[in-house]
Amino acid sequence: MVSDRDANSLGEYLRARRDAVTPDQVGLPVQATRRAPGLRREEVAMLAGISSDYYLRLERGRDRNPSPQVLQALARALRLDEVESEYLLGFTSPRPRRLRRRRTEPVPSRLHHLLAAVGVPAFVESRYFDVLASNPLAMALSPRLRPGENRLRSLLLDPEEREFHSDWEAAVADSVAWFRQAIGTDVEDARAVELVGELSLASARFRSLWARHDVRRLEGGTAVVEHPLVGPLRLHRDKLPVGEHLLVLYYPSERDEDAEKLRLLAALSAPGEVDTG
């Protein structure tokens, strides 16, 4: 992540977004001589109201201090949504001069008490998707939710995750985009550098998705999984910010088959009630 190539993160992001927008999406004629489906540099410059030469300097990293007004114009030209626009504007934020050390992230005791009190699978994660604490029902839902695991690493590198998620491809694409939005434009964060480097070496799928520069806001949704003991489960998922951490909760709708399966899973995972032999 931190290299000559990464020093031009703004240029990489602009190129990736330019490649994702087709001429017809912005009202430009489609010519048969195009070699790629995305916009040309001069077209982006025209749509943003800046010179082609200046836009070229931005993409090539020759100008690294564009004004917020220029970035807002580029966001409009590239049809960026609110989350993508915020990410683009983050490139104007001050950057630390030196690589920051990886920090330990203690979980407040009140969160441990909360995990023990809730009757649904719940865990605490960092913005890097490191699992910091979890309750027994979360680990019964998936052993990859135990403390010390990284959910992005598990999703990409653990073969059991392909069987666990009903739509593994969508889960991976969403998670990589959430991760990029979570760490923002800070390429000098030690934990982010470590994780991106590891996954880039180990996973071609991660390299492909990371190069797209997709960003999405971390939020709740629905998880559909295939549990080896209780079968298919459809659970609501909410992510609640608590200080620097996220509290993640999985819960079913009331009085449905999934709620009954979750009660069965809780009984199977209770101490003394699991058949080990």
C-alpha cells in the first residue's frame, strides 16, 4: 500500500472511476473506435469544467493538492454517489508524515457485559474487520467469528466461507468496498498496510476488487448463510458504532423458522449439551 504506486492514490481512484462510467451514462455519443468502455480523460475534464492538461496532471500524480471545488466537480462528472464523493474529498485531508504503528484495541468491559447479555449472535470488530470480542452464540454461528480472526481474511482465504455464504461473490465484493470506505484515504495506517499486503499476495479476487476502488458505507442488512448444523439461516444484521469499534448483531424476525433454528443452535452450543462423541 505504501509505495511509489500508492503515493498516487488519487490518480488510481480517478482512473478506476473513469473506467466505470460509460459515455451513454453521461450523454456522450458512443463511437465505434473506442478501445475501452469507460470515459476518456478529455471527456472527464470537459464534464468537470477543467482543462485536459490539469486532469492529466491529477491522474499522473503531478498535482496532489486539488481544491475541494475541483474534486466536487470531478465527483459530479464521474457520477459518484454520496459515499464515493466523500471518499474522493478525503484526498484533500492532511496526511501523517510517517507510517503509524499498529495499535492495540482494547474492548471496554461494558461491551463484554453486553455481549454476554444479548441472546443473539453478537461480536465486536475494529474498522479493519478484526474480531475483538464475541459471545458464544456468535462462535456457534461461525467459528470464524472468534476473537483474533479477521473477517475479510476469513471470507477471502477460508474455503468454508464459500459454503457458508449463500452468495459468496456478493459478500466478498461488499466487504472489500466496506473495508476501503472504513479505512478511508489514509495509506499510511500500519494495520491497513499489513492487511492489504497480505490479501494482495494471497488472493487474486481481492487484487481484482481492490483495483476497482469501490467504496460503500458500512451498514446493516440481511445475511443468508448455510449453517452445517441447522441448515439455511436468514438473519438481520446491524452494525452499531461504539467508540472506535462496531458492535455487530445478527437476529431473526420474531416467531419464524429462523428464530427457532437460532434457539436450537443456542441449545446445541450450550456447555454440557454438545455431543462430542
